[in-house]
Amino acid sequence: MELEYEGDPSLPVVRFHLHCQTVWEEVRQARNSPWTLVSNELPPLLHIVEARLSLSTQRAIILNVMRVNHGDTGPMVWLNATTNSPLPSHWQPVEWRPVADLQLRTPPELSLPGRASQRA
């Protein structure tokens, strides 16, 4: 099966095995999908979440990550939750879903009132 995006010929063609495409389509159309697009909502600060990361135009992985800053004074910083090291700059989180209540304590300077997680 091949998936082509309407109206944007610059996007790559995505190829699926028939069974994989069926599973992907079911999840994509589910109204209660656990995945949230990063462009719609950022995960809470210092919560470990499962994220689908784009490595390039044709590669993606799923990895436990954590957002460690608001991104308001510089680039957003994401950590690999397993290694506690920053993600490579070309690894971009696309969507995320919560995992079992994994949260680190919030440093006092990040928990100030009015510091809601919002996307500009």
C-alpha cells in the first residue's frame, strides 16, 4: 500500500505492508486516539512521555522523552528519558502520549504562576 498526501507533492510517498496500513488507518481514524500532536499541545514539563520522533523525511522512531524547558528563551529542549541526554537537533517530536505517571519534581523557577505550557 502507498500513501500519498493530497495537495503537497513534496512530501514523500509512504509505503506500508497491507496489514500495517490497516492497523495505521484504524488508529488514525480512532476518535479516542491516545496520541496528541506536538503542534496542538506540548506535553507537560518534566513528564516522561512516549513520543514519535521524526528523524528525517522518511524515518521515525518511538522513544520515551521529556520536555525540560518552556522554549521561551531559546530552543525547546527534549531529553531521551533512558539516557537523560538531549535529543539530536534533527530528531523532532511529532506526537506524544502519556505513559504511567512518570514525572520529575518541578524546580521552583519553572513552577511559577502564569508559566503555562503553550505553543506560540
